[in-house]
Amino acid sequence: MSFINFIIALVQDPRAAIASWIAMGPAAAYGFIFLIIFIETGVVFFPFLPGDSLLFAAGFFAATGDFNLLTLLFVAWGAAITGDQCNFFIGHFLGQKIIRSGKVKAMTPERIEKTQHFLDKWGNIAVFLGRFFPFIRTFVPFFSGMGGMKWHNFFVFNILGGVAWSTLFVLLGYFFGGIPVVQQHFELVLIGIILVSVIPALVGVCKAKFCKKPADTGDVA
């Protein structure tokens, strides 16, 4: 299976993907969870990976006994924290070069502007808050490193955000993933999680597009 097909299958049905990893053995299952979360948060080229829904589905498998909950949480924490830290250093050392290359197609001018505005508005706490927004989750550490944020400030909020985000979605899956109505409509629930995560970003884009102040014509009598 090619990498592209692997990603498509993962996005379409993370529960089936995790089930196939579990069939390979615990080490493989935990390893794939770590790898996907690390890549989504740590490699600026892959902001579209389904971190939220993957953690929710993994939490469900912890509830069924296929994962140890505490081990799963440690794996998710480690992936989220080291991923963001890696992304910070990529931004610090290679940020300008990557943007000039134009090779990160997901890094559109609108997303760059939105992420920069997010950082300017919230400062260091943007590292924490950004965890809960797809795409921004991947871009915030990158721009934090590129913009010269102090490493020790980033490190603190990276840990807080990584632990809070991954714990929230794992526990949501753990406590609610086994409810019959959720089981019957698992794919719809995952789509709902993605939509809820994306809505704030869509609202921001719409506001930026339709609520711009008209330019001053500078008419002179």
C-alpha cells in the first residue's frame, strides 16, 4: 500500500486503521499512533492528518482493552510534545527557506496570515490554544520558531498544550466511544469531531474575506 493510500484510508476510517495495527501486535499499534501524531504536529508538510479523530478512536480501543489507557496516554503525550518541539526547530532553522520554496501547498497566504495573527493576539499561550485547531496546530510551532519565540517559553506551553489536547480526545473516546449510538454511527461521530475542530478556522477565514474594511480612497477635494 502506497503512503498516499495509507493516509486516505486513515482519514476515512481511523478505527479500521487502528484495528489493523492492533492485529500486528501492541508495539506496532502504539508505534503507529506515535508516528501519526508526531508527523501531524511535527512535520509542517502534513497538517491534514486526523489527529483528533485518531486519538478519539484510540481511546475507544483503550476502553475495549486493546490498549492500556495509561500507556496510550504516555505515547500520545510523547508524540504531541516531541512533534511540536521538532516543528519549532524546523521553523527556527529552515522556516524562511521553506516558505520561499512554496512547496508546502497547505501553507496558503490566508493560513499564514491567520496563524501569524493568532500568535500576535495570544502570544505564548497561542502554543497551548493552537493545539485544538487543525492546521493551526501544525503551523503555530513552526511560526513560533521562525518568529524568534524564546525556547523555554515555547517548551512550557508545548507541554501543557500537548498533554491537554491528547488527554482530552483520548478520554472522550475512552468514555463515550463505546456508547451504542456512537458505535452505530462511529464514522459520523468522527466527521463531527473534525467539523467541530475546523469550524473556528472556517469562521476566521470567512471573517477575513468578507469583513475587510474598505480601502481608503484618499480623495482630495
